[in-house]
Amino acid sequence: MISIGLTGWGDHPDVYSKVTVAKDKLFDYSGHFPVVELDTSFYAIPSIENVKKWCKDTPDNFQFVIKAYQGMTGHLRDELPFETKNDMFNAFRSCADTFKKHGKLAMVLVQFPPWFDCQRKNVQYIRYIKQQLTDYPIAIEFRNQTWYSPQTKEKTLQFLKEHQFIHTVCDEPQAGSGSVPFVPVATNNEVLLRIHGRNVHGWRNIGHGENWRKVRFLYDYNEEELQKLAEDIQLLETQVEHIYVLFNNNSGGHAAKNAKRLQQILRIEFGGLAPKQLGFFEE
């Protein structure tokens, strides 16, 4: 099975009707794709009320990939907004449990920062994450090349396999130590493919302005690149039961278009989607 979706549902004009208001964007989104990455959970753990609403607003078989909170992954260098680490993980587990209760939890995505390199203390921390999130499928995404060096690549993949982690395969610019190569290898019966674009200049020169993310993920995949991605996905399909594909290249509004084209190339039809909404004057 192959599920294709996007990161977030709030910034994809191509999937909304002309009369859609903000609170209905998720419903419109779920008329096009069967899965979405909940990326706002990286910045703040969602309230249970919001999670229940999102589950209610989507079809029964719709799935969420929940991005782990930044305090859990080492991105947050300031003081945690929780009294203890246990409080932080308890809050996140309550969120994940609500998705799980509604049958809508695909996995928890744990994306580590570029400075999280391959060394003993970080391997131990990944084990700690496993202990804290033992009841959920966990996808691990690295952003440091040392995990895939010639000396460590096989050990990294074996470690993920032994601990039943889902390997996150990344398509992203090859721009030094803060990026990882495309390694289409599964370590579980599921695999996550995150497609970030190939904007090398934007990846290297993020700057410090408010719009650095827009620069970093500004990329439109061409037909040849999408055809090659489809070939890689078909090879991955021989290794696993389920592939989740998430497009994250939405700075210029390209993610939805690229995802739709990939779906066409793979000849996939998604069932059980929400009914698409029409504008007032559409037949």
C-alpha cells in the first residue's frame, strides 16, 4: 500500500474549494489525500480538544503522522515549557493516544536536528525515545550525514531494524553535513519517504530571517525527477507492507501539484476520501 500526502493542511490552495474557510481546510484536504503530517506539534503539543476535532473532521481511514515536539528532539535550546521531561512526554503521549484511540495514528515522526550526529550519547538518547514512546510506531529522521557514512551506514540501519524503528528516507539537497543522502532502505514493515525538494542554495543559506523556511523548501519537481521517485518507491514497495510519502516542498505551492502527479505516475486511486467541496457556481 502507498499513501501520499503533504506536510500540514493549512497552506495548500490547490486542494480547497473557492469558498473554504480556515476551519474547514482539513476537511477539504482529506478529500484529496489519505494522510497528512501534523507539523504544528513540533512547535507546541496540541490540546486534546483540537485532536478530537481533527479526528472528527476526517474520514474513518484518514491517518496522521505526528511530528515529535521540539523539546523531545533536541531542537529547543531554551528552557522547556514543562516542569520536567516526564511532564513533556506525558503531554505528548496524551496527544498521540487520542489519535490512536480514533484509529488515526500512522506513526510518530522523530526528526533530529543537524547537530545530532552519530555518537554514543545520541544512540543512547534514541533508546530513551523508544522507552518513552514504546506504545507507538516511531519513524526516525536524521539530518546529519555521519549516520550514513561508509563506516556507520549499515550499523545505523541495523540499529533501526533491531529496535523496530521506521526508517525515514529523505529526498533533499545534498548540501554538506546538515543533509543526508537518499537511502531507500526499509527497517520495518513500514517506511516513510519525506520529500523536501532539492534547493541546494536555500538549504545552505537559510539566514536568520522569518522567511528562511520558505527559501529552504522552495522547489518544484520536474517530470523526470518524479518518474525517478516513482521508480524508487516501487523498489521500496518490495521491502514493506506500507509506504507513506509526504511532500514538504510547499514554499511555492508545489507540494500538492507534485504529489498529485506522483499519484498519477504510480496509478494509485485513494478510496474513502472526504467528498470534495464545490464552489457556489460549480456544477
